[in-house]
Amino acid sequence: MLQVQDLFAGYGETEILHGVSAVIDAGEMVTVIGPNGAGKSTLIKTIIGILRPTKGAITFRDREIAGRSPEELVTQGIAYIPQNSNIFPNLTVLENLEIGAISRRPGKLHLLAEALYRYAPWKLLGGSENADQTATVVGHLTEQEFRARVAHVTDIFPNLKPKLGQKASSLSGGEQQMVALGKGLILDPVLLLIDEPSAGLAPTLVTLIFEKIQEINEHGTAILLVEQNAKKALAMANRGYVLDMGRNRYEGSGKSLLIDPEVGRLYLGG
């Protein structure tokens, strides 16, 4: 599904990635671990188009996407959950999900419906020109489709169901991370890029968030997970990559990396 080949990228004159390569197959959970400054977040930001690579290739579903904008990549089925500033705290949980739905990739029927709605919305609604237009399109989703996606998100995160009308700032740290993940899932992505989801969370919440990420993957969404909690991340990964100083250091199945004595000594605390 995604192939990164010999990728070089960084910030201004500072190069962080020095020829990183990785592969993610459909439905896989792939984890990227490594020490601080290894280039993990830089890798994920370059894949989603926040950073432009200086060299190398990124192929998604057999199409070259290196250097393309995040908004274009989202329409192709990639969603990104950043480590920080990943929700709108002054909006409600439902409003956060609505913001996520705006960039949902449109199918042909959705595009047709939007075109017809712009031409004669009241006819589509079966009423007069002044009819209530709430049952139109939320971004590229009809209202019915959006509600179905919200139901899917709250099935995965039942804690959020009774709190859809609450401001996101009133939620616990774990629940806010659920909102961030839910915003990504509203897009119905085929590939979800997640950067440090356990950062700043209490240990019990870390376990819960990891369980939910695994549940999302079990529903068929491929996941590229960048995570400092290396042991937990590798334990549930199909495959993993260890980055160090912006280069590939180790790669293999999650289980093989977890029991590798050198990986354990250098990156897993023994």
C-alpha cells in the first residue's frame, strides 16, 4: 500500500532523514520506534506532505505522492493524527468530528449529489426553496453517511457517545486522544498515520488507547504508528522499524524485534 524508498527530508537546512525506507501492506500495523531525534515524526510528516523530501520516493497505491499536499493525500485515503494540537478544544466532540468529515474523500455519487444540490437544493430535499437544508451534505458526506460514521466512531469509543455535545476541552486526556483518533476515522481512511498517541497519558489510559488502536486496525485500516512506548507498540505490530540518527537501524516483525537482544539493549531498556 505504501512504500518509502531512500527518503531524505528535514527542516530548512537541517537534514533529519538520511535515506530511510519502509513498507506498509494493506491492513498491516507497522510501528516505527527509536530514540528522541531519530527522525520518527519527520518521517510521518514527510509522508503526509507537511514536509517536502529533498530526495527519495513515496509511493501510495502505486502512485508517487512525495511532495504532494496533505489535503490532496487525505482525499486519496490517508489520515494523520499529530502528536500535539490534534483537536479543537473549544468545539464540541461532535463538531470536532464534523471538522474531520469536511475533508472526507468524495465518491462519484457524492460529487453528483453536491453538483445537483448547488443547482437545485430544494428539489433534492423534496420541499420548497426555503425548506430546511440540514439533510444535505457534510463536507463530502451526506448527513446520513456522516451520522453512520459518527456511530462507527462511538462504537469504537463508547466513552464519547454521551459526550458528543460537550466541549473537547472538558474531556480527560485519554478521551481527547479518542476524539483525535475519531476525527481521523471519520475520513474512513485506508491508511492511518499516528504520531505518539500515548504522549502525556497515564499508564492506564495508555493501555486503553493502544487497545483502541489495535481495534481500529482489526477493522481493516492499515496503521503506521510512531511511538516512544516501544515495547507496547512492537507487541501489537505486524512489523517494525527502528530508526536511529535518521537512518534505518533494524527492521523485522514486531515480535522478532521485541526479543532481539541488541534491540532490547539499545532501545527497549534491556
